[in-house]
Amino acid sequence: MPPVRIGCYGAFWGDSPWAITQFIKGPDKQVDYLVADYLAEVTMGLLARSARSNQSSQKKRSAAGFISEFADLALLPNLDAILEKGIKLVTNAGGLDPVGLKEYIESKLAERSLSHKLKVAAVHGDDIISQKETLLEKGRFHHFEPVAGSADTREDGINTATGYLSLNAYLGAQPIAVALEQGADIVITGRCVDSALVLGPLACEFGWSFGTSPDDLDRLASASLAGHVIECGAQATGGNYTDWEQSAFSPHGGWSNMGYPILTFFPDNSFTISKPPRTGGVVSTRSVCEQMLYEVLDAENYILPDVILDLSRVTISQDSPDSVLIRGARGKPPTPWLKCTAVRQKGYRISVDMLVSGEQAERKAKTLGRAIVERTNALAAANHADPISNDDHEIIVIGAEHHLGPRGNSGDRREVVLRVAARHEKRSVLDIMGKEAASFLTNSAPGICMLTSGRPKTSPNFVGSSALVRRDSLHPVVFVGSQRSPINVPFTLDGCSSGKPSASLDSETAVSGVAPSPTQPPQGLTWRAKLHEVATGRSGDKGDSANVAIIARDAAFYEHILQQVTPQVVFSALQHLIAPGGTVTRFAVPGVHAVNFVITKALGGGGLSSLRLDRQAKSYAQLLLSLIDVDIPADVAHAAHL
């Protein structure tokens, strides 16, 4: 059986619409499928708010609930090449209304008299907001714990509070596979795990069962890992890469012409990652390994709807220039639970940005930030409103190493950017800040200017929370083409493990108040290196938790990283970013000589509502790489050409 080739042209709503063209131009067929991930928590919140607005104004169905850009910018402009090459597409651009996007695409095809050329399918059933109260009454929800077995890491979950905009469970790949088996050329989903966009086509092409035999589980795990690696687009091909110069100055244009990933999956469950010819970027063991560990918690127990993926002993080898080979994923039976994420509105938010120049710029900026908050609170009190609390505002001085906390370099900066970010339950209070901000240009410090045109605007503040829901509470259906009756693809508990997986056997945790234990340096002559000299890293977010993967540049460095880069050391380095009660847990990933740190309560409440500059932990790995030193035996350092 020939391998299956899948390209990913989009990592999020806002990724380059141009990227799809690199897979379809030229006479040769490069891929069998194209996939794109459009959904994030904030995207779901925006779609939900827009859809609710349409409902309240009694508008007819519009593009409010789905992402029409998939059709308008990706599919329709490239339709001739897609048809000519027979490429199928799978995407979650359906958002809150996958059936609506299906009908929108079908209407556009009809306008071109092409309805007979393409069959469009939609997967429906992830949206459970209308069932929330019933599911609560029946006790079908369970707390979600980023670190399994640790009650201290529990998220808020789902409750009877009002204001929920969306509540969606993460579906798996089986409905996608069913749609493709029914002849669909385009499959539209709502919320599903990102890797399902790849697992679905592979299961269809290879005729896999979604069973729980060891062979079934290993196949599902390998395909899920493949989907995980490519779902963030160019992050697998040199984007967001520690050794950024290799990518920036790569042949064929570097960052200006970044190649997006091509997955080639073989019948033996191994796969390669490459990119289209004559594109920029870099596909190496390090760049792909970084992406493999992106947004992973416990590498031995990466929980997905169809399988629990164990990637702790996966190996990555350079197959050829700009192509790597990945082997060794293992699968375990899925749990009886599915993760679901809710988005609700909780008050409002605003941010004010100013450029501050001249001598003592940092001190001027901090003084100015405090004055903006104090004036806002004084005027709010005059209107009988509560002040903005200390927990609900941030005064950030960009350019003064604010993000590095107490380990930042001190010194007089002559140019910084001030950001004052705030939340409040009343829009009127934040509107005061927006209206008053500009007045400080003439009644405060010299050398300041606004960075935005017009007054800062107040906007809704979204809050995300995750929980687990019993999988047999979900009843997905698939609508295919003009078929009148949908196809049921129910979740069952058959073959599921008895409960949530236990914590990894190779892990340890640090908590607040525990000082780093002194580590025993290697015996003999040593060379002190910055962590970035002996390792690369990547970090990402899961709600209010962050993951930071540290990957040894040489296998000989790994034991020294394990000995010296402990959870306590990481906690000490990043404690200014960790809220009370937060923890740092380290998981070993020996297959690629890496360690993965999961840091809870580390993002100021999570990406949706956080007031921080970095709400998604994008910078955390780079911070650690620059803040931590490691002692390496001199002979090891010499052999590795350090």
C-alpha cells in the first residue's frame, strides 16, 4: 500500500492564506489531503459572541458561527488546481456551525455549476452548551487536572453560572473517517482535537479500526502524533525555532517564503516530515522535536479522544536534507472522558500603550502607569463604582526586561513602552481610563506619545475553563452531500480504560516555598554553559498552565540536564510568573533526550483573560534557556565542540 501524504497550510485563524498555494502549484501532485486548524479558545469566544448577537437581532444564519475565510480565501481561489489534482480537504473552520459552512460552500459551488464535482460533509455534535444544565444535573462533568492525580492543578470546571458563550467537547477522528468513507471531498468540523484532522484521513485510507487492540492503538497513536506535529503549520518547519538563524537565512527566501509541512505516513506507522521544494525554513531533528513537544503535558499520557499517546520514547532521525523520520509512538486505551472547554464573558478589559523616551524612561513609565490607574479609580469612586483592584490591572514596562522578573538586567533605559492593562466588571469604569489616557500626554511626563490612533477601546473579557465530560454523553453525526439523513457516529465506553491515566512514572514536582536543592556538579574539570548552549526549547499553553520542553543538543548533555535542571530550579527561575498554589512538574522524554516541564497557574488566568503580554507562554522556553546555567564536564564539552 502506498504512503499517504498530507499537507497543513494553516495553524490558526490569521495564518497566511497564501500558504495553500505552495502545495498545489506546479504539475505534480504533492499531497493527497490538505488540512488546516482555524480554532483556538479566543476564536470560539468571538464566534459565539457574534452568533449570539445575530440571534438576538433575529438575523438569519450568516457567517457569524463559522469561518468563511476557509471558503473565500483558501478553497474557492484555488478550486481549479484542487479539482485538477484531486486533493481532499479537512478543516475545523466550521467553528460553532459546521453545517452552516457546508451549506455556504455548497452555495458557492452551485454558483459555479460545480456541485457535481465536490461532495461536502459536516461533522456536528461537539456543541453541548444547550445540554449544560442537564449534564450538570446528571453528574456527567468531572474536574480537569493538567497534571493527572494532582488536585492542586484542577481548573474551575463547569458550573451553573450564567454568561457562558460556548461549551464544546473535543471530538475525535472517527466522524471524519466516516465522512471520507462516504465519498466526501471536503470535511468540515467544529471543535475536535487538532490531530484528528490528520488521523481521520489516515484511518480512512488505510482502513483502520478505531479499536483497542495493541496494534489498533499503536496505529492511532502514530497517526495522532503525526497530526500533532504538523497541525501548527510552519512551527514544524523552522518557525518558532530556537536556532532561528537557520530558518531566517535558509535558502529560497527564509522567513519571507516559509515552507509548510508535508506529512508522508507509511503502512508500518512510521512517517516523515518535509516541506515543499523551493521554500524557506528548516526541517531538522531539532526543529521537529521542538514542535513534537509543543503544548504537551505528560509525554507518556497525551490524552486524546481516540487513544492515549505515549511519545516518551519516540525517535527522530534525519532522513534526508529537510526531511526527518519519526518512529516509536505507542498507544493506550482512551479514557471514558472527553475534554471540553467553555468560554464565558466576565466583565470587560482595556489596554493603554504609550512610548516613553528620554532619561529615566523606565521610572517615568512606572510613575505614569500608576497615575493612570489612580485617576481612573478616583473618577470611578466619584461615580459610585468600585475601583480597579490590584489583581485586575498590570503596569508593564516593555524594554526594561519586565518579563524576566528579578533576574532582569537593571540599567537606565532611554526608550520603553508602557502598557497599562485592566479588567473590571463595569464597562463604564474602563471607559474612564480610555477617555482619560490621552490627557496624560499634556499633563504628565515629557517625551511620551500614544502608540494607537484614537482612544483605547473597552472590549469584552473572555474567560476559558476546561472540564471532562463522559464520552457517551456525546452523539456526533455526519452530514454528507445531499443525503437527507445524517450518519450517527456515537461515542461508547467499549474498550476504554477504567479511568484517568496515572501520573507518569518518570516525573517529579516542585511547589512554592521549596528552595532549589544544591546539585552535585560533575567531577573533574567542568565548563559552565548557558542552557541555550546545550539545549533548545519550546513552550506553549494549556489554559492557565504552560509547558516548557528542554531538548539536549547532544545525547551526552542529557544526564547533566536531568541532574541540574530540576523542577525546583525552574520554579525559582520563573516564580515571578507563577501564582500562589502553582506547581512545576517535570516529565522525562528519553527518546529525544528531553525533559518537559508543566507549570500550573502560570499565565495570569489563561490566554483569554490574562493581562500579561505573553498570555500563551510563547516566551517561557527562551526565558529558561537564557536564565539557567549548566555545568558540563570539560571532556564532554570538548567532544561536542562547545
